Amino acid sequence: MSERVNDHINEVADQYQFNPALVNRLSFVYGFERAKSIIQSLTVHPGTLPIRVNTLLTTSKDLVKSLNEKDIPAKQHPEVEDAVLVDVQGPNEIAEKTKKITVHKYAAAKALIGGDIGAPGIKEHEELNIGDEVSIVDKMGKIIVANAVLMMNPNEIDKQKRGVALRITASKYVLPNFLNVIEYLRGHFIEQMLPSILIGSDIKLKPQARVLDLSVGHGALLTHVWQNNSNSNARIIAVDNSNTRLVRFKSNLKRLRLHNAPIEIMKMESNKVSRRFNRNETFDCIIYHAPNSKIGIRPKVSDNTGEGLIFNNARNMNKMMAQADRLLKRGGTIYYSTNSLDPAENERIIEEVINHGRLSVVEQSQYLGEKGLVNFKGSELLQYFFPDRHETQGYFIAKLTK
């Protein structure tokens, strides 16, 4: 790498607080100018927030009407039937306060969109008192992400494991607070990324199909699958290794009025799933939103992702896709997705499993993104969402069949 190019990479890394190794990788894949555009877009929230309509309880038209009546600007997505787009306010100017408080990376990202911060999110604080109004800054102390009122004594912050320590009073972006919206409480919708909604819309189950979600999370995608296939008599198994995520998933099942859905919840590491099921317990559909670097998640205050994490993720992904291949019935389908923008976590995983397995890439029912970056058999049927070109989070989707 020339010294001049290296200087440019370091300048971008410093400006946006990205790991220089990550800037270098993105520059290698996309070219320097495109990589810079992508990184800049990652610091900005999309202009809208997608929510997925629970069509078992309401319609997109009725939901849009009721939200608008509550002065929540919403509109039907022009191409996705189950999706509604809610306007996001921002970016807003944040008036700098005299007193500052430093928070960790994920707390900063939360404060950026108006989320209150608990004590574990605080990294450093000055001499403060309850009721002080402070500016929240990122871990480098360079970027003001929000203003807030301190709700705890500073000497309590290090001891408390829960509770609100910083109540946000002004943030760069303002998203609707759905927690007190009657339509949300009645289960009429759930927040869900648009590409994830496309996956849910694509999945059509045959009667008595067996479905396995290897990383269910809070369940937005899996509940969408059941919403569209509630007459299929499917057996659905949801796996996750986090008690916190599974509690939230169960809460969403109840709120969406899906508590009677035939979903078996299992807490386990996904890499142990193939030991749990024998050769007679294969699946018609496997969903795998792979744990990944989340390079495409926005808005970011910083990103310290390095090559080591990406390569370690890729090794785990390859192992999991090999297991998914073994667990899939002939004629079955795997939906693989990530929030990464690095081919090592995307195309290279798909290319590997195709070369060493019995899987083929097949067409998705709807394309609103772009084709993949790496050429191999079937790569033209992959789908990317890029933050600098699409009003979404960064996302990658592959659909494969045996």
C-alpha cells in the first residue's frame, strides 16, 4: 500500500473513529472513495424506521391510518405489503453542556437515537449530582451524541446493575416511542429491518413442515414466518444461547398474540444443534442470521472491528453452515443473512458451502437491493443492501436449496 493511500485511510479512520484495518478492508473490497461513502452513511440513521404489520390482527392501511391520527408520520412501503415506514427526525444539533459524561460504544449508539442509558453503559464521569444536565460523549470524548439528566448519584453508578442512570433530553435522532402506543401494545406491529421482512415474505411452508431458526433473537423474523404460514401445521424450533433474547422473544410472542403458535424454544449454543437432532429429524426450512461483525448496522458512533473478529466469525459461520447442510432435507431451503458488508462473512461462506456440500443458490422472490460482490455459480442471485445506496441497515441475504 502506498504511503499516500495509507494516509487517506488513516484520515478516514480518525474522522469517523473506525478501525484503520476495517477502513482498509472496505477500501480493498469497494475502492477507497466508495468505502468512504459507505462509512459516512454508517454514521447516519436512515430517514425512516421500518415496522412489520401483524396481518393476523390488522392491515397496513388501518395501521398507517391509526398511527397518523396519533401524529406518528407513517406510510405504506410502496413495494412490500407487510412493511410500514415511520419517519425519523434528525439529524438534530445538540447544544453542548458544560458537564460531560462518557459512555461505552453500545450505550452511545443507543443514546444517539434517544434511548436512556443504564449504569453499566457509563464509562467515565465528572463530579456530578443527581439532576445535573450533561452532554453524553463517546468513549473517545470527541462526539456529542445526546444530552441527558443524571438520575443516579455518581457513587452509585459503579454499583448499580440496572435502572436508568441517564434520562435523555435531546438526541441526534428522534424515533417514535412505541412502548405506550396502543397499536404496539395490542400487537399490531413489531420493529423489523426491511431485508428481514423480505425473507419472512419469501418463506412459504408446506403442510407439516419442520422449521429451525438457529439464532431467533427477539423473533421478528420467525413470528413473521408463522404469521404468513399459520395454517401450515408446521413444527417450529427456535434456538438462541441468550436468556435475555429468549425472554424478549417470549414477550413478543405474547404481545403479537402468537403465544399458541407451535414454536418450541430451546436455549443452546447453535453449534450444538446438529447433536440434538438425528438423521430422522431433518428440516424443510432453516433460518440462520449468523452472528457477525455487524458492520452494516447504523447509525454508528465508532467501529473498532478488526480482521481477527471477521476471520473468526467466518470460521464459525462455515462450521454452522456445514451443520445446517446436514440438518436440511432434500428439497429444503436455508436462508442465510448477516448485517455485514464484508464478503468474508457473506459470499465466501456461501461459496464454501456450495463447493463442499449439496446446496445451490436459488432466486429470492423480491429484489430491492443489489447483487453480490464476488462471482461464482449462483452469486447473481444473492442480495445486498448497502447503507450508502439504500434507506436501510446494511444487510446480506442468500437463499439456498438442497
